[in-house]
Amino acid sequence: MVQTAASTTTELQAQRDAQEPVVTFEHVQLAFDDKVVLKDISFSLLSGHTKIILGASGSGKSITLKIIAGLLRADAGAITVNGQRVDQLAERELMSVRADLGMIFQEGALFDSLTVRENVGYKLYEETDMPIEEVDRRVEEILGFIGISEHIDKMPSELSGGQRRRVAIARAMAFRPSILLYDEATTGLDPITATTVDDEIIKLRDIEHVTSLLVTHQLRDAFYVATHMGSRSANGDVDIVPATPEKERETEFIMLRDGLICFEGDADALRRSTDPYIRTFLS
């Protein structure tokens, strides 16, 4: 039986509809005194997929990540992470949710007094009973995957900006979370260095099957992540190549404006949008 492009698309959509989202926002609202940041936000994120949140400064991009992690409480609405209503959990109960979340902050937020090895293994050293030898093996494994093994015994002050961001990604990945939250991971980096960070985001998504949510105002990086994919070669190396149409559709953009979502769709749909605000933002 010959399978047409239309039937393939229909099957892919059916598979997607059957998946349970790992993150959902349902009519989420948040205000600080008289300043309304999120008026009514609803979206869902499927396992292994990516959402890229765009918007002007102050539009609520980073706040969205903090609500997912339980660092901020929404005023209204339902927020679900891996099937748990985080908006209904006490701080102690949130720890189990955060155990499956990794968060990469804009400046990396590394501990200046610890080496790269100690930074990456910190959560495993402090919060698990894993033997030190096993922690060290996991640290070496993830640094090898990220491609910065040679810096394992350096201090953060000895690293470049891009290297610090990659160490931050390694630290977030060390305890094998299924969801990674990136808050302006490439801001302040030159384009070449930013691409090395983008490549790590892609590799983790496509090789480690991590679900990703990116906040950024760097359009070049956003479209690069959305339109490329990681592919393991015959010798075991991971190559970054242009994404197939099917893979590209697994990454969607959300545009926030005035506390609402004014756009949600893939890279192609975003490029083709005729909305004046979106056209101005993209230009």
C-alpha cells in the first residue's frame, strides 16, 4: 500500500493527539500589584518536543519558566508538569517535580568557588547517596557529551562565556531530568559561541530525548534550534544537520504580547505570518 504525504501527515497528527503532554498551562494569570503580566495563557508541551517562547522585554517569558518550576505562584489557572498540578503543591511536594526539571539561567549561575567537576556534580553530591566514584563517572560522561571534558578541573573564572553556559547545561543534565528549561541561554554570546550552545540544546533534545522549553529574544538562535536536528553518525559522533519537515514540526514557537499568546506554530508558520506585530518583531 502506497502511503501519501497527506495520509502520513494525518497519522503524525493522530499520534501527536494521542500523546499526553508533559507540561500544560490552562488559563494561567499572573499580576504584580496593578501590572498584569499574564492575562490568559494556555499551551501544552509534548514529550521530546520543544517550545520556544518569544516576546518583548517584560512580556512574561522568564516568568513562565519560573511558574513551571514552582518558583512563582500564578494567581489563577492550572499548571501541570508530568501529570502533577504544581499550582496546588506545597513547597515540600514541589521537590519531586523539580527533581525532573533542569533549569539553565542566562548567566549560567555557576558556583565560583567550585571546579567544573564540582559544579556539574553538585546536585548528585549533595542530594543523593550515589557513591562519589559514580558521580564522577556521570560528570565525566556528560562533560564528554557536551564536549568540554578538558575543562573538568578548571574554575569558572578560567572559562569563556560560552564554556560557562555549556557547563551550566551539563550541570542541569547530570541528574538526567526529562525536561530542560532554558532562560536566555545564548544572550550576550557572539554568534559563533552561541551556535555551540545551540548545538548542545539540539543534541540533548534529539539524542537524549529531552523535552525543552526555551525563552529567548535571539531570533537567529531560535530559528537555528527549530530548523536543525542531531543525528548520530556511524562512528558514534553526533552531527547537527538541517531538520526534516517532520522533525521541524516538533518545535513550536509561542509569541507573547500583552499577557496573551498572539502566535503559536512552527518555524514555517511563523515566517509566513502576516500579523503586523509579528512582522515587526521578526524584522
